[in-house]
Amino acid sequence: MTHAARAWTLADFDFELPPELIAQHPAAERSASRLLDGRAEAPVDRVFRELPALLEPGDLLVFNDTRVIKARLLGRKASGGAVEALVERVLPGREVLAHLRASKSPRAGALLRFADAFEAEVLGRGGPEDSLFRLRLPEDPFVLLERHGHVPLPPYITHADDAEDERRYQTVFAARPGAVAAPTAALHFDAALLAALAGRGIGRANVTLHVGAGTFQPVRSETIAEHRMHSEWYEVGTATVEAIERTRAAGGRIVAVGTTTLRALESAALSGTLAPGSRETDIFITPGFRFRVVDRLVTNFHLPRSTLLMLVSAFAGHARMRALYAHAVRERYRFFSYGDAMLLSRDDTLAAPG
């Protein structure tokens, strides 16, 4: 689903990023990350724990309560060749959809032995364009992954996962297992910050969107309107819809924590009215999109030429984002999943009619 005001190209969303600015480890404390306040004309450099003072009593923060599963499995084929699986989605009947990396793709019926602990049967291809493999596991996949899997760190993090990643590549309120990438803007929140927000009279609500590995998928079409977006499952509950309606009626603002929360909320409002429910979304938000729900966005810094950079450019303005990213590079902000964050306001002058 594409919303574009003109023929945007990949070059419109490219920027030079010094490799040393890609954060390989989280900040010592979650809320000690830096926060680039991008709401006013001149950007302001802040610390994340200042967030409560930047919001108003009566505003509503909406979080993604998905839980990252240990989705990466290392193993061997019957021939002895190495195989790596990244579970994209858990299906009924002890089945999973997974990306497989091996010297030669296994055929249906093959057995793969993971972690020298259990065997998975290859059932065949599945998923979008048959790019994934369907595997059947001998037990509950969530149990096996928790026991034998590895934290699915993003491709730009170069170290093997360790105990720090197990703790920090997960939000403090993660509840519903199913994501293979963290909703990274929410990684900055700790118990003290959540208490400070509540003490200031700022509300809190949840959605669930199970982030898929497609979030790291490069855009290969030079004209972005030709890009096919990956699909992810989300749920927006009745309680969250009612909290948003109450906030709106009282004059408060809706603050999405992360692009995944924003995608869930705006997907649930595509009909024109925010409605509760759960379904798949392949929403592709590019400049010209009309936002119906979210007024403010807390988000990390995104990869060049990525769909998430296109999303934030649609939200706050393309020229504005280019200026903010240039400031962030100059001021040596830390980028991507373990990096710093920014606070943005929606630019309503950019919205498409309708």
C-alpha cells in the first residue's frame, strides 16, 4: 500500500553515515541515551530521561509490547554442512517460517539438527514469493527457541549475542512473544522513567506488532513506489482505541513510541476511523501519507535508503529529516538499534487530502 505525492527515489533518502556511529552496544543505562529534540525549528540536544518534561499531562504514550524471541538457530544438515535458521514467524502445529542460510538449500523432507539438541523437518517453501522455508519442530517452537536459540541481532551489529544482548535487546515491558527484531525506540525506557511519566500525568497504552526481519530488507527499486513492503501481524485492542479517543476528547496528543507502534495505529485507521482488531499489514508510509492517529513520534535513527527513513520523512517532513540527520552526524549521535533517539512532531502541512 503506497501513498506518494511525487516520484520519490532512493537517492532522496540516502545520507553519508560514518561507520563508527553505528552503535554496537547499548548505553550503560537505558534512559541515559541521547535524545535529539526535533520538534522546533532549531534542534535541541537532550538526554532521554528528559522526555517527561517534553510532554504534557494528558498526553498518551503508546508502546509496542511485542517480545523478541531467540529466533536464530545454528545447526547442521544431515550431510554435515552448516545451516543457520532465522525464524520469521511461529505457525500452528509446531511449524515455523524461517530464513535458511546454507551452502545448498535443503529439500522437503530433509532433517536439520539444531544446537545439537533437536531435529526440524523441512516441509517445503513458504511465505512471500516462497522465500522462506516451512519447518516442523518436535516441540513448542517458543520453548525450543528460548532454550536453544540466539538473540537475532541486526545485521549491522558485528558481535555474537551475549548475556547483555539477551537483557538489553528487549524492552522492560515486553509481553507477547513473536518479534525477531526489537521495537528499538522503546529500549530507552526503564522503570524510573515510566514512573516519572506516570507521575506527570502522561497516559500509557499498548499495541502489538511482531517486528519481522523484513524491517532490515533493503529497498531495491530506485523508484520507491515500486517497492513491495513486507507483511507483519499487529493487534490494536479496544482498550487502546478507547484511551486514544479519551485523550483526543480531552485535548491531549498521541505519542507513538517507535515506527512499529505508528505503523500499527495508522494501519488500524486506514478506513478513516481508528478501529480495534488484529490483522496483517503491509502499509508503506512515504511522503504524502495522511496520518490519522499519531501526533508525536519517539524514534531511533534509521538506515540510509530504508523504508523507516521514508516513514519518518513522511511524518516530520523530508527536508526537516535531512537537516536533523545532518545535525545528528555532526554531533556524533549513535545510530540504529542500540543508538540514540529523537522526538518528532507531525507536520500537517504535508498531508495528502482525503
